[in-house]
Amino acid sequence: MKQPVMVVLDPTLKAPQPAFEKAKQLAAARNTSLVVAVNGYSSAMVRAVGYDKQRLEAATTQIRHAWEQRIASLAHGMTCSAHVLWEKREIDALKGIILNYSPSVVVVHTSAETGLRRHLFTPRDWQLIRKAPCDVLCIHGQPWPERPGILAALDPDTGQSTPDALSVKVVNEAQALSDALGGTLHATHVMDAVDDSLVLLMGETLSEFSGSLEDIKESQKAAFRQFASGQGLSAEQLILLEGPVARTLSHYCKDNELDLLVVGTVHRNLPERLLLGATAEAVISQASCDVLVVKPDDFQTPWKS
């Protein structure tokens, strides 16, 4: 049985719900079911009703019914499992739904308004990115074009004889998305830039340093090309960039009007990349396009501990 696609709706009843539209596209393309969750809880409503349990019950029933109608109108006949929540701590309820349905991906809308090309993550979004045992697709309000531009960000050189498992999964997920959406796929590796002053200093101290730096760059390029070739990517699909990883990726996506960036959450290579919170988190935060956050197969969610 195929894993479903799950979407978390914006909590405003009359909002456009771009996450629903993109989740519906994914579910249809993958020929799988759709799980919909929304938290209808309103602290203002609770305060207005006060301690009258009967009035609060009636109000919550009306809100649930309104959301069920809204979801049905968005679905346009597509079958979906709808969950209208009434929770002060939304993440706890979402956790239960995710563990119960085991979706392949959770789709969330993470920018405040349609015209804003910057992700504004809530604590709930970060909880999903860091802890959910599935991929998380963070989207802006703009619909995908007919042929969306998709970029897979890779860091495949682990120094091991076997291909990096997370980079392989990132390529596979990006390719699957490209196939499903009829998009164009490219893959990139960003080589961290070394500070110019450091290069000059080291060059004065160690005459062979500048040469070894070029050797390292060439080694990284060769490793990226070899990995990409092994994953069935052509030379025309490869893009080598140099600079601070997060900023360089963000600028490239913006300058080339890309629609979707696919990244891995963790990397088991350099110590500073072991935890989500450094490079990966910065990439996600600064991206100007939709971001698919891919979890490794051995990802261990704290929700099951």
C-alpha cells in the first residue's frame, strides 16, 4: 500500500490554502491518498465563550462543521481523510496523525502571504522538520508552473567507497518529483569558499597551500561528477557552485527562478553538519523557493522513543 501525502492547512478558514493545492497535485501524481489536518482552535473564541461548556461545545461543533465543508470544497471530489483538531498544543495532535498514517511527506505553507518569497517558520514547522519521521515540503503561496524547475542540493563526498546514502535519496526524491510534476531537474554541489585573507596567510606560510587548495576543489568536483553519473544524471544537469552554502544556494535559486529545492536534513560527513541546526537549517531558512526536506532512511524520530 502506498504511503499517503499529508497536508497541514493554514488555520484561517477563508485562506487560499496553497499547501492543499500542492499536496493534492502530489497525491494525484503519485496515485495515493491524501490526509488533511487543520487546527481550528481559537483562543479568542474560548475567551469569548468563557466557562460555559455548553456554548463552547456548540461553538466547536460549528467550527468543525465549517472546516469539513471547506475541506470538501477544496478537494473537488478527491477522497481524503480529514482531521479537524481543537488543540492548544497542535504538534501533539499532528504527531499522533503522522505516526498513525505514516505519510511519505507532510506539506506545510511556511510564508505569511502569497507575494512573500521568504519562509517564516513557526515552532510547529521546525518540530515537523526536526522530528517527523517523513519528508517535509515547505511551500510558498505561488502555484507551480507547468514545468517546475527543481534543484537537488548534494554533498556526496563522504570519503567512503560507497555512495552517500542521503545524497542518493535526495536525488531519487528529486527525480520522482520531477517525473510526477513534469519538471526539469538539475543537481548542484556547493563548495565552501575559503576566506581570501586565510588563503593569503596560508600561502605566505606554506607555499604549497594554494596548490593543495586547488587540488581539494578538483577532488570535490570529480567526486560530485562521479556520484552524479552513478545516479543517472547527465553532465548538462550538473551545477557546481562556490561560496557560503546557504547564501549561495538561495541566490542561485532566486536568480534562476527555480521552484523547488530538495535538501537532506543531516549529513554524516563533517562534524558541523551532523546536526540539523547549522548548514541544513540555514539552507532551509534562506531558500527563496519551495523546499523539500528529505530525511535519511535511518532517521530516528524522538516521537517513537
